[in-house]
Amino acid sequence: MKHYQVVGFEEDGPVFGFTVMANNFGEALTAIGKDYYMTDMNFYKLETTEVEK
């Protein structure tokens, strides 16, 4: 499993962040899209980066 750091930004900077564990980037995106907290979030930009544990 790989770890992916997810950071949501508004125009002024980061507003939230969390880590997702997945086998690959595609699975990470699927998990992020299904995350309960993401359903009502409004943000300007979302960055997803693979990180070393």
C-alpha cells in the first residue's frame, strides 16, 4: 500500500489535509471521491501527492 497526502486549497492557501492509503494513484482518487467529508467540501484546488511513510 502507498500513502497519498491530500491537500485542499482555497485561493488564500490550504484549508484541509488528510492521508489516503491505496495500491495506486487511481485507487487513491476513487477513495478520495467516496470520502464522506469530501461530499460537502468546497475548495479551489485539490493536490494529491504520493508520500513516503
